[in-house]
Amino acid sequence: MALWKKILIGMLLGALTGSFLGEQAVMLEPIGILFLNLIKMLIVPLVFCSLIVGVSSIKDGKKMGRLGLKSFVLYLLTTAVAITVGLLLASVLQPGRGMDLATSITAPVMSEPQTLIQSLLNLIPQNPVAALAEGNILQIILFALALGIALSQSGEKGRAAITALESLAEAMYKLTAMVMRLAPVGVFGLIAWVAGKYGFEVLLSLGSVIIAVYIGCLVQVLLVYTGIIGLLARSNPVLYLKAIINPAMVAFSTASSSGTLPVTIRHAQEDLGVSKSVCGFVLPLGATINMDGTALYQGVTALFIAQAFGVSLDMVDYFTIITTATLASIGTAGVPGAGLIMLSLVLTSVGLPMEGLAIIAGVDRILDMARTSVNVCGDMMVSMIVAKSEGELEAPSAGTVI
């Protein structure tokens, strides 16, 4: 049986079990946490090795610049489109209409969101070893890029280090495949815990905003991404839709685009035929700066909060939301819950009441799962487009099970 089918069965069984057990479903949480820890174990070494191997394999400095520019532009454009889709859906569906919320709701304690300048300053690691130990993905990416370029320009003297890192990267791909065999069991534990914790009462009270976010996510993947693939890559979108099933399932259950990165890289190579050099460069970058699903979620929830509190927004406010969410996505970590912190920045930019965070926080995990899946699907789409433009989109691996 294909892995995605096993994961789907695990999700359904987890939802039923969690609904039946209620709060007692917390006893199944350790199963999901164990799976998450195994995935997190792969992130730093995989990102580090993949980037260095990918960059060092690109002998042409101009090509590296092209890859970076194409990836960055595509990521920002799709993020802007995603938040626009979210705003349009919220304008049409009006999920917060008639709620008439009092402003006495206590907002959850949030850490201060970083400004764009702070995010840019924090790109340079003062201690690369500390960045690796702490799992600071942005700093790891920058250090790996710099080290990859240096090794590439070192000639024969750098060849031994590159060979060792290539071997380590291959070992990480194999380890990823081993960990993914446990995905159905891990997903069962995670979904059972989510269903038991939130139940159906909270879902019903905020059903309209959840529906709006999920519809937006489907529109982004099924219309926007497939349209871009058909237009720019001249490829069959069905191939893409089949290839994203497993990564999307893992992203949905873990709510972490960084945590899903090992699976994303594997399926981009095997199912889409994206070359290792493009995968190693584009996908780790996307897991950090590409937050299409998160941006879409912010478009819906920001307008939901405005409607719920009776705050009117004009075109300038809409433009501010789009710009803020797009730029803030660059410094947002691809880990569970990061979107809620990013939402606080968006609300502040247009003067919306921060009390709205207390409402969204109740079902943020459920929204987080959907938006993370879109983030990962967007990463794979961009890797496919960039690979096509560089002539590095090969035939998918023979015998790949989808």
C-alpha cells in the first residue's frame, strides 16, 4: 500500500480515536511527539549537507545567482497572491460578520515579532556551531551557502570535503526513508491528540473561518500552483498533484514545513524529477522564506477579526496587509505556531485589536496544519519551475510509488 494511503488511514483513525477519548487522548500525544522528534532530528544535518552539496555542484557562479533570484521572486509573488486570495475569500464569505465581540477578551501572551530589519541583521551567525546546535535555519542556510561557494572555489583541495558531505547527504536521504515508515503511526498519535483537545464544539463556533482558510488553501494549490506549472513549466499538473500527496500529508500532521523538508526533497527528486542541485538549493530556502499558506491564513483571519470587532478597512489597509505579510514571511520560522506570531505583526500594521489573537489561538493548530501543507506544496512547485528553466527537470525515478 502506498505511504500516503497509510498516512490517510492513520489520520482518520486518529480523528475517530481522539473524538471518542476526548481529553484522555493526550495519552497518545507521546506517539506523535516521538515521530516529530525523529523528523526534527533530520532537519539540521539534511539542510546543511543538501545546501553545501547543491551549491558546490554548481560550478557557474552566474547560475547560482540565477537560481537564487528566480526562487526569491517566485516565492514572494506566490506569497502575495496567496494573501490576496485569503482577503478575497474573507470578503466574500465574511466569517466574522455578526459576531459583535467585546474587547474584554484577554489576548494570549506573545513574543515580540521581529521587524524586517532585525530579521536581516540576524541572518549572519556569530557562531556557526551555535546556529547548528540551536537549529537556526536562516543562519544555517547562509553559512551553508557561503561554505558551499568556498568549497566549490577551492578546487581539488575542497574535493575531499565535498565528497564526504555528499556521502552524508545520501545517508540522510536513506535515514529519511526509514523514519517515514513510521509516519502512519506518528500521524495517528498527533491527530488523535488534536481531535481530543479541541473536539467539535470549538470547531463549530469558528467553523466559518476554518472553512474559509481550507477553501483558500485548495484554491492556492489546485488553481494557482497548477496554473503556474502549466503556464511556465509546460508540464502536466497531474504529475505535480500526485507528487505532493505524501509531503502534504506529513506537513498537515506535523504543521512544520521545516520538519517536512526531508520528505519534500525526496519526493521533488523522485516524483517530479527535480535535480539534486536545484532541490538542495531551492527547497531549504523555500522552507524558510516561502509562507504562502501562512500568508493566506493571515488574509482570512485579519479580515475575520476586523469583521468580528466591527472595524472597517480601506484599500490602503488591504495593501498594507499584503505587503506586511509578504515581507514578514521572509523571517518566519517553518515550525508549528509561527504563523500566530506573524499574525500579530499584521494586526498591528493596520491597527486591528490584538484581542482577536485570543480567538484564533483556540483553533490555530487546526489552521496551522492546512497552511503548512500549502507552504510545502508551494516549495515543490517553485523547485519544479526553477528546474525547468535551468533544463534540470528530469524524468521521475522509475518505480516510484505514488
